[in-house]
Amino acid sequence: MTTTMEPTGTTPPLAGLRVLDLSRVLAGPWSAQTLSDLGAEVIKVERPGAGDDTRAWGPPYARDAEGQPTSESAYFLSANRGKRSVTIELAHPKGQGIVRRLAERADVVIENFKVGGLAKYGLDYASLSALNPRLVYCSITGFGQSGPYRDRPGYDFMIQALGGLMSVTGEPGGAPMKVGVALADVLSGLYATIGILAALNRRAATGKGEHVDIALLDVQVAALANQALNYLTSGVAPGRLGNAHPNIVPYEAFATADGYVIVAVGNDGQFRSFCGVAGRPELAADPRFATNPDRVRNRGVLIPIVQELLRSETTDGWLTKLNAAGVPCGPVNTLDAVFDDAQVKARGLRLDLPHTSAGMVPSVACPIRYAETPLAMTSGPPCLGEHTDAVLGELGLSGDEIAALKAEGVV
């Protein structure tokens, strides 16, 4: 019997690390949230009055104890857990001075301004690393710090298109189709986190910081994975296959008597098991289908046979039989079914976290698990400017000085 390992320690892995989050929307905030989950202290700098763009990207919004919507959009909640919010006007020289003081005390800065956008404020890598040579500074842009597109803005949707993902997503002959979440942004946030952690490891050995350059386009092209190599090895650009896999057969969604089931046959043994469960064991011995390369070459013959077989039974019936035989399979869940799934519940993927205005807000747990080390997912995203006074006080500013800055519109 397998039991769930509960962390035995009390200190998250990045406890003591200070992160200054100058980013907004998704890729940068996703990276900073991941670092927060791992125990880093994250200070999120936002524009006075408006804050992160995604605060207004609703509905839906979080609801308070009376069920009334708050000003916290679901989108903002998804990427800003565990941070402290400080409102600072970067265009004001005094605001720039405050950010420089915060950067001097930080280990990491994350920003996603246009290339060169922070240089005019003296908040670029060259300026801040002169003040703090140990600083790891991560810039996330659409196209990176070099190349002919470096000055263009970049958004996930256009990057999915430009980077080729939409050319292999959707039905054959259909219109271009993006993935249902901002995948280029999320993956860029994760690659940024990897780059930051590697730079921190290097700093431990050398004492020197680093400038991490993350481009959404670079990430999108790198994440094409097998499809990129399908093209690079053959010279033939892959197209859309709907839910089918370009290199594995059968590996797609099939209609059943009452819905759909995913069948993901990954090797010849699993195919033999599938054929046995489906009552057609002779298919596994057919030379057209005996090996995966055979099945890929003859998918046009095999798939109609599989489609006819699977229409004869309900989804639940097939799931029971195929799981018992060790054939990878699954239902096509809507999100209500996802969060009601026994495995999702057992893994604790839904969180309910305390929030200043809403009381409690839902969240989705970081998927990183350690046997001995806890994560730090204990507080919801901050209200706009919630921690301004506290953070400025930590810099040594008095109440009168903070009040004067507010009067000037600096914070």
C-alpha cells in the first residue's frame, strides 16, 4: 500500500531569498509566484491606482463572505499568491529611488518591460547590478534582448501563432487554433524560474549575479519538442491532426456510446492489451499494425476500426476495462469534474487561502512536492498596495515620510 509522504521540515527551500517582482500580466508573475511557493519573500511593485493589468481582467472576480464580487479578478488571483504588494510610481525620480533601495536588498529582480524600457529610469540590469553585483536580474519579453524583433511587444496569442503552435493545433483543414490557456506565458514563467535558480546556484560559487534573458518566442519554439524535430529531421512541416498524435497510433479521443474516451497507446504491448480488451486480438498480429511504425503508416486503416470498436461501449465501461488491462486511458473532463476527481482531491490541488478583502480565495497548488521540505502556500494574492507602508517602513522611512510620498503621488 502506498502512503502519501508529508513534509517533516518547517523551512521552505527558498526561505530567506528576496525577490523584487516588477512584472505584470502572466509570465513574470507566474515565475515570481513559483518562487514564493518555494519560500521566497516576493515584493510585487505595482502602479498606484491601477496596479497589475490583470486586476481588471474580469469577470469573474473573487467574492467576499456575503457573496459580493471584490476587486480581485480570478486572472490576477491565478498568478500572484503569497506576494506583498507595494504601489510605486516608476516615472517619478523618488519612486525610482525607492525601487533601487529595494533592489539593493534583493537577490532577484523579475521584469517584463519592453527592451530598454527600464533604462530610462535607471532600473535596468546594468544600473541595478552596479548597486548590487550579486543581483540575479530576469528580463521576460516577447522576443528577447537581441534580434530584429527585440523592440516589438509580444503577447501569448501572437507568439503561439508566430512560434508555430497554432499550425499543429486544431482539426485537419480547420482554422488556426490556440491552446485554451496562455501556454507560451506559463512556460516562459517556468523557464524563467529555472534560469533564475541556475543563476543563483552559479552565484553561490562565484559571488556574481547574472542577467537572465527569457523570450516568449524562444520558449514557444523550444516547447514544440517532437514536432520541431519532426520538421527538422524530415524537412516536412507537420500539420494539424486534431486530437491524434503525429508519432503514435492509436493515441487520440474516440467517441463512445455516450461520450468520449482518450486512448493513449504508447507501445506495442499496450496495443496488444487494447486489442484483447476490445475483442479483436488478431489486430495486434496483423503486419499492418504489429509495431508502432506500422500503425503510424497505416493509421488511415486502423483508426476507423478502433472508432467502430469504441462506439460499442459507454465511456465508463471502457475506462473500467482499459484501466484493468493497463491501457492508458481517461475521460474528457470539464473543470468541475477535474476538481471533483478523486485523484485531484487526494493530491490537494485545490487550495483555499486567506485574503484581506475576500476572506478566503480559491487557488491551485504548486505541483512541486518534496518528501521532507514544505512549500509556502499560506496566503492569497495581495490587495493593491496592501503592504506599501510596511515595506517602506522596513526601508527605514517614517510615517511622516511615507505620508509625504503619498501626497506627492510617489506611492
